[in-house]
Amino acid sequence: MATTAHRRYSWAGLAAGPGAWAIGTQVKYSYASLACNSHAWIVTLGITLVSLIPAVLGAFLSWRAWQAFRHAERQVPPDDKDAREFLAAVSIMVALLFAVAILMQGAAGLVFHGCEL
């Protein structure tokens, strides 16, 4: 049976992926003017890696919840297991999609330094 903890974490990727992307993007935008003067690409890489951690962690927590719901016994009358399982699967995909977006923005930050105007 799926534990209560897994029920709480089924949506973790749905919140962590977009949240990490949004915060990382805002931090990179605020750092762009400083990066133009100092050409410090290592900070851009650091911001990318730090914002990637919550997205991957959210995907992992949603994956754990999805696994718990997949192995849970079916109850009669049926509970909300199917809906929670679907939510966990969508959360995994959303978190991974935003993790790829974070990586692509980080790669662009290594190519463009903010002084290209």
C-alpha cells in the first residue's frame, strides 16, 4: 500500500522543476550585467548546477511515489490511486523537462557572456 509520505511527494516534480527553473533564470538575469564586466563563466555554471538540484530531486521524489503507487494493491472500492499515479508520472516528466531547460540555459550561458549587444 502506498504510504502517506509517497502521497505527499507525488506532485514534487510538478512544483520543483518549474520553480527551480524560474528562480535560476531570475538569478542568471540579475547576474548578467556583472558577468559582462568580469567574464566569470564559473558563476553561471554554479547557478545552473544549484538550480538543477531541486528539479532532479523533485523528479526523484515523484518517481519514488510513482513506484509506490505502481506496487500498491488495488482496493475495493477504488481509491484515488490511479489519479495519484498519473500525477506522479506527469510530475516526473515535467521535472525532467525543466531540468533539460535548465541545462540548455546553462550551456547558452557558457557560450554567450552577456556582452553581445
